[in-house]
Amino acid sequence: MTAHRGSVTKAEQFHKLHDAGPTPLVLVNVWDAASARVVQEAGATAIATSSSAVSWSLGFRDGDHVPWGLAMAALGRVVGATTLPVTADIETGYGRTDDELRATVHAVLDAGAVGINIEDSATEPLTDIDEQSRRIALIRAAADDRGIPLFINARTDTYLSGQFPDTAYVETLRRAESYLRAGADGIFVPGVVDLHVLHELSSRIPAPLNALAGVGDPSPLELHDAGVRRVSIGGNAAKAAYAKVARVAKEILGDGNWAGLAGTRSHDEMDALFAQGPKYSL
């Protein structure tokens, strides 16, 4: 199938955003059309989905529980709501067979996204390193089917899972080497924000390193100084939004206090986000 030129251009643009420079690529992860538009309006250079946030918004737990069709439909709405390159968090691929994984990659690309996160752990233990490398190679081949230089961000949960209390650093390097050799473009290591460790990892991994950060963690620029080229916040924006809804609801349902609604966007401001309408069909 011939690639859509717009997707190729966005994919090339997204790759360039990972190049070494004075600042990292910062991704405020979204989960629906409105959050994508708001993040773009705030000055983002690219849009990333959060699998956990998408799952919660659709009524499912995180960790490969949201049905494939719902996940792809949500991605289509995000892509349709922004002019920026979009990278999709596809968890472990929404399917274990080769055909299912290939179908996911094709659906992601057909939706207009130009990057993915693919992880080696949804439940313990981590996927075998050789098997995960084989799956990454399959993803690369599936993207080639569409003629789009998909940015494959290979996530490894060596630190986040706690399965390697004494060998996480060595295991991360082993997996990064294998995943890059299989066709990955970047390595995502959630669960570590220690600047020294990140510096050591970035100096040994010949590809853009992605860190997950939030409240109390080093700033994006501090992470960048440690060698991190991509910083994302995962489901934290969604958790902040839902925490706000919970506070407002408790105040109104409790003593009838409307203070929590102060400073909200106006109805007209929200409608203005979608003045041009969506680019997808329902």
C-alpha cells in the first residue's frame, strides 16, 4: 500500500523531534480529542496517548484490558483532533499472535499516527527478550508495508516491574541493544528518574532515551542534561483531571460550594477548540 504523504512527513518530523538539541521532546499524554486539542493549544510539538488514561476513560483497567476496537477508535479521535504528529501507546500490542500485532500496527498507521510505544510487560514476568525483539522486528516490517517510517519506542519495564532488584541496569542495556537491533528507534525506561542512572543509560544506549516523570521528579531540562531526549508523563495528566472532577463533585455534593468551578474554561472556549470540526468520520 502506498503511504499517505502527510503521514510520511509527520513521521519524519516526529523523528527529528528526538534529535539532540538544547531541550528534550516533552510529551503531555492525552486520552481523547479534547485533551489532544488542549495540549496542542498549550504549545506541544507532538501528541502522545496514554494507554492507562485511554483505558480509564473507556471504563477499563490499565494493562491490556481495553478492547482493540475501542482503543483504535479512541486513537482515531485523537489523531483527528490535532495537526501534530501523534504517537500511540499500544501497551503490548493488543494481541499476542503475529496477525493480531500486525493488524494493530496497520490500524495505528491507517488512523494517521506515526509513532508507537510497545512494552515488554503488562503482567509479570517480562516478555522474553528474544520474543520481544522478534515482535519489534514484526512491527518494523508491518510499518514498512505501509511505507511509513514509524517511530518505534521500545519500552522496557526492567526498573518499573521490580523484577531485577540487583541487575536492572545490566538487563536494561541487554534489552535496549536487542530491541534496537530488531528495529526500534528509541528506548523507554519508566521507573527510573535518578539522574546518575539515566546519564549512564543514555551514554550506553545509542538511541533517544525516554524517561517517565511527574511530581517531585527532576525537571525536563534536568533530565535532558542527564542525556534524556524524550520526557513523558503517562497517565498523570488524566489522574490530575479526574482528581479535579472528584474534588468539584465532593464540594458541590457536600456543602454546595461552587468554588471548585472557578477558573474553568468557558463554554465558548471549549467549542472554539473544535470550530473546524473533527477530521474523522463517526
